Amino acid sequence: MTLANKIVVLDAGRVELSLVEQLGNECLMYFNTSYTAEPEVIRTEGQTNIRAGDKRCIEFPADYCHLFDRDEKAYKRSVVGETKPSLVVTP
């Protein structure tokens, strides 16, 4: 499933969705990582057959990501050009 906000949720993976809210015109999927104390949230358009407890692979295209260090300083982008690397979330 490719989302309007460019995040890709694949069929199988290691990230367990803790909550899936079907809100009619959109769906909110919550998952936890070791990076933050609060759950991360993905918003999709429409409805989905994904349920709480499902384990998925969540991919963020690097062109749409900004990475920060522990001091909240942004990392400089080092990949430019035709290649489109992605960041994959792991628990």
C-alpha cells in the first residue's frame, strides 16, 4: 500500500501495529519504535484491511525524510541523484 504522504506499508515485516483507527475518510495506524517514547502514526486515505497486531514493513522514501541527531541537529543529505534509497523502520 502506497500512501498519499509517500510512506509505503508492505505486507510483511517486523513492526507491529498497536492500534488501527478506521475513521471513514482516513485511517490512522499507530506503531512503536525504540527511537521515541510516543507511538508513531501513519495516516492513510480511505479504509484498509490492516488490523492492530499485524506486523508490517514500513518504508519512508529518503527524498521525503529529514534525519536529526540526538542534539536535534539535521544531518546533511549525502545521497543525490537518480537512486531513491528508502528508510525502513524496525522496532
